Amino acid sequence: MNDLPCGRNGYRANNPLSSISGALIGIGTGVMFPRGFFNTYRGLPVESMTKQVTPSDLPPSSPALVSIQNEVREYFGWTEEDDIESAVSMLRRVEDSTVGIWARHNRAATLSKIFRRIVIREARVAILGAAVEPDEIASVLDGPRLIVAADGAVGAISEMPASLSEKAWSRVVFVVSDADGGEGTYQAVRRSVPFVLHAHGDNREDWDCLLGLAEEQTYPPELVLTHQTQNPINGMYNPGGFTDGDRAACFLTALGARKENVKLLGTRSDIVGRWSGDTEKSSKLQKLQWMKLILEIQGLWNI
């Protein structure tokens, strides 16, 4: 399975980077920041953010978390039309599937289960970012903290000793993925971990391959679908955000999780984490600055 080609990166991401590789962003790095990057309107007080009270919809906890998506598109030269086409295609692909658990009413039930497990029970949650290391995950397993993984970061769990690894896998509530996380992501598929699967303009081949692998499983993972377009798409959600890591945070805060209950592990803006998969470093470092900004809007950076 590991050698099968799939999407841009195959079923396995190419040569993950060392956790200490990368470069600091600052003078001399050549990283450019977009116009208005430090606009003060984004410094919204946490108290002004809306709280999700039911799992039937996922409005962002702050409107800035969705409006910033237009700025990201403009900065990188992407188009919303491509994002819309990918989202509509993914929705059609999922709803045309014979996998019963992917039917729209069952996806809504999946969202309700996540809501109950995290929000109703006021659970503490750790988000695994792309720079996470096994010892960081082990450090949160002594308590009752649950885990949400940003795409391939879930692969760090399999590097832990067997007893700890199984304990950590049992804590994973869902993986937030745009389907390019490599082998760690596909381990989660084979373990039937629920996925919050995201569509954007240039990942159509990736999500199609992930869904194909999921359909091959005896127990396909449950799904919730997200997009990054400005208008609603029935059967999908836009809780805000940009990268898998900050989108995981957006999903949790839109659901109604309290920021005091959310802990970031391996979430770095100064290096490209080794679980980022196959990526171009300078572009990724720019993306991580947007990630940091989105986490700051939610009051989650450096919590």
C-alpha cells in the first residue's frame, strides 16, 4: 500500500523534514507579508466571538476567520472559482458513494457525536500540529485530554511505544485534512478515525484518492465536509481558517469548544514541521504566518 501512487504526494509523503529543520522568519529570509497583514480589526476580543449552541451548523467564532480567506487567495494568486469547483465536486463524490455512513444525514449525525464528545462534556483537547513529536503527545496522555490531528501529524502517534500509541489513537476524535498528509493520514483512514475533509482549489486529486482508499476499508471513516468559499454550500461547512492546523482550531471554536480547553502541540510558525508532507519550504513558511494570525484571532496562539 505504501508504494501506491495517489495524488500529488502518493500514499506516503516524500521524506518528511526533520523537526529541527527550517528557517526563522525575519530579516533576510525573503518572506513577504501581504498588505493589511497586521490589520487591527482582526484583534477582536474573545468575548465578541459567537458561540455555537447546536451542532446543526458551524458559523465561525469570528467573521474574520472567513473573510481572511479572501485575503489568502489574493496573496497567493488563487481563485474562489477553483475552491467552489473542488467543494462541489467533493460533495457530489461523497453523496454519490455507496458508503452509507457518508449520506448527508449520517454526516450530520457524525457532527452531533463530535459535538457531544467535545462540547457537551467540556472536554480538553490537544491539536496535533505538523511539528509535533511523540514525547509531546505522551505528555498529555496522563490526563483525560482528547486529540484532534492536523492531517499527517497523526503519524507521530505511530512512532510512540505500542502501549502509548494505542492509548493515543483511542483519544483521536477526528483528523482535519485536505488529503495531502501522506502515510500518517492513511493510517488514520485504515483505523476508521473520523475525518473533517476539506476541499480547496488544487487538492481534487488528493481528496479523490483519500476517498477511494476509505471506500476500500471494511469500516470506512465517518466524514464531515468543509470548504473555504464565501457562500454556503448545503452539506458542507466553512468554520473559517486556512491550513489544516488553524482550521482544526476554527472547527473546534465554531463547534463551541472553550479556548481554555484547547492546547496546541507542535504548532510552529518558524519551521516547517516534518509532518507537513511534500511541500515547498518558502511557500509553507508564508502559509504558517497566516496560520499564526488565524490562531491569534481566536486567542489560541501560545496558550
